[in-house]
Amino acid sequence: MKRYAFVTGADRGLGLALVKELLQHEYCVIAGRFMADNRQLTDLAEVWQDRLSLVELDVSSDQSVADAAAQIARITDTLELVINNAGILGDIGATILDPLSMADMQQVYNVNALGPLRVTNAVAPLVLRSESKLFVQISSEAGSIADCERNSWFGYCMSKAAVNMQGALIHNEVKKSGGKVLLLHPGWVQSYMSGSLNTEATLTADESAAHLVERIQEAIPAAPGERPNYLDYAGNELPW
Ligand code: NDP
């Protein structure tokens, strides 16, 4: 039987690596494509024609998410898991003593916090119809309030804290029907968040994705807990 997984922000970075890793784990993958001109995901879809489908997706747009959900519903009526991966960094330099750009923060919040909520809202019935019933949010250690040592990164950190709260709210509903939410910090990953490939980060996107799919495989057979698990890529619990 075909097992479908849906990944947002799949053009490059961690999202693309997650798509490749899930294909290796026999999933049929539906990948959200944000950048029409990026060849990597398009080329991968040509190689994996039988198991990789692309949908155009801008998680910051209600209409785009609705269109993508309609396209997914034409492909499958069950999703084993959704991975809300799409994210942006925004301006990170300013402290409370500098001029802060509210417009930038609204954009970061719209993509990073409302994006996963829009997507989850649109596909939740398909996920709850599956066996795994797993909602995965790519959060960050930057969303931990208990561990916060930064004095800047306002938009990014606040958006990821919102993702964690959102995960708790979703979990409280979906656990009634056996569903669960997993909040994952992928580590410091070589990706394009800062505009170009960050080769200084400690993990390649492929390494991080392999760890994250291990965490997902562990979460699938587990019963829903009281709260979502908030874990780093290695499986260590993070403080909320
Ligand atoms: P990348 O920038 O490499 O990948 C993010 C992807 O999301 C890009 O393809 C990006 O497109 C896409 N995207 C941006 N905006 C939207 C949108 N509105 N709708 C759909 N897709 C969009 O970064 P990462 O791979 O590092 O990021 C993946 C996730 O991992 C994010 O949620 C991030 O917050 C999280 N994370 C990353 C860490 C790291 O060290 N890299 C650490 C902790 C968490 P485009 O490139 O055109 O913007």
C-alpha cells in the first residue's frame, strides 16, 4: 500500500534533503515547490516520477495553500505525515535598542508561524485518516523560551516559539483520535537560510534529514503523549 508524506519548502536545503530521505524510506512524497526556477527538485521529480509529485506552494498565501491542498486531495485521500519545513530567517541583527522592522517580522511570522498552521489546517483530515497520523513541525532551538540567550533575532525566535505553542494546541486536538505532533530542531544545518549556502554549519542537510527521519520513524509507533515531543535531531529533549 502506498504511504504518502507531504513536505513544504522542498526546493533546497533541509526540505529537499527530507524529500530524498523519505523516498529512500519507500514513501510516496508530495513536495511543495516555492521556487519555480530551481532545477534541483524538478530534476529529482523526473528521476522519481513514480513516487514524487510536486505541488506549487507558498505557505504565506491562503489561496496557494488551498490550491495545493486541492491538488494533494486529487493525488491521495490519506497522508501518513506532513512536514512543515518551509521557513525564512528575516532580519536578525537588531536588538531592542535598534530600529526594528515590523514589516519584516510580519513576513517572518506569516511564513514561519502562520504557514504551518495554514498547511496543517488544510491537510489535517487527510493526516488523521492515515495510520501514522503524524504532524511534524520543523521548529528550532531558537523557539525555546526557557533556553533563550540571544538578544536579537526577534522575528525568527518569536515565530518559532509560536510554532511550538501551535504544536501544543494541535496536539491537544489530534491526540483524541490517535494523532500526534512532533516538534523538531534540525541542528545547525548547511542550508540557504542566510541567502547562500552556509558551509560553516555543523551538519549537511542530508545528515540532518537522515537524523530527522529516524526521529519520525520512532514517533510513528509511539502512543500520543500528554504534550508534543520537542526534540533535537539526535533525539534530545529541548526545554520549552
Ligand atoms: P533554506 O532557506 O535552505 O530552505 C527553506 C526553503 O523554504 C527554501 O526552499 C525556501 O525558498 C522555502 N520557502 C521560503 N519561503 C517560503 C514560502 N513562503 N512558502 C514555501 N516555501 C518557502 O533553509 P533551511 O533548509 O535551513 O530551513 C528549513 C527549516 O529548518 C526552516 O523552518 C528553518 O527555520 C529550520 N531550521 C534551520 C536551521 C539551520 O541551521 N539551517 C536551524 C533550525 C531550524 P527560498 O530559498 O526561495 O526562500
